[in-house]
Amino acid sequence: MLNQEELDLFLDVSNPLDFIEDIMIGRDWTFERMDEDCLTVQVTGKFGTYDMTFNWQDDLKALKFSAMMDLTIHVTKMDDAFRAMSAINSNLWLGHFDIQTDRGACIPTFRYTSLLRGMTEGSGASHLEDMIQIGLAECERYYMTFDLLSRFTANNDAIMCESKMALAMMDVAGIS
């Protein structure tokens, strides 16, 4: 059983967006603090640009992180996109991909929610840095898969076959 001092530790989580601001400044990324509980930043990776959003929910002591890709998947390719995401998500340790619908567009998005109850300033900052790094790495890792899906529309008759998707999701040792 936890005593009152231990219970108070679980309630003492300051707003992690303050730490995320420090991370953004350290990386020289331009961000926007929408309000006390929401921060956005656009990050350019090796393959694409990602709109990252951080939402803090104080009553749950939870931070929701999402990274929306700069790709749009045509509605006719959604079955292929869901099959690809299922294969991708089954291999992820943290977070998952889903499709964000924004004004009718179907946009691949990486999501991860972390409970921060009980974290201190020191442990929380490194946890947040890792979360950002992992999210960006997963977006880069699977960018080509979603890029392949985004290239097909209802107007072209290219067939998405399993071998093309397997090739797009394959881990590579380097980039030429």
C-alpha cells in the first residue's frame, strides 16, 4: 500500500509541454504553442515532412503525440493502407500508425500516448526526447510504404501486389 507521500509523487507532474519546448529549442525547430495543453511543430526528415502535435491531458497525466505525414492516400486504396498498417503495427513496440482524416484527405499518422504520472523533471525530459526520436524514426522507416500507397488513385490501373508492399516495408541497411 502506498503512503500519502508516495501518492503525492504520482500527482506531481508538471506540464510536459514546457520540457518539449526546451527540446524544440535545442533542435532549433520552430514550434507553436497553441494553448497551455497543445504544441505543434513541423519537422522535415530525410524522406518527408511531419506535422507533430503534442496534447497534454492533465487529469489523466497523459501526453498524446502524433506525427502526420505529408502524404495523402486515395480513398480507393484504403483497404491496401489498412493491410499495410496492420503489418507495420504488428512490428512496432511503441505507438501505432493510423489514418487521420483531415478535410476529406486520408493522411498516414503515427500516434503514441504516454502516461507520465510519477515522472520527475529529469526522467520526464529524457522520456519525451526518446518519444520524439522514436516517432520520427518510425515515420522515416515506413515513409516509403505510405508513399507507394499515395501514388495510386482510382484513375490509374496499377495493381498493388503483395510483393510491392513487402518490398516497400522491408528494412534497409542504407540509402543510396
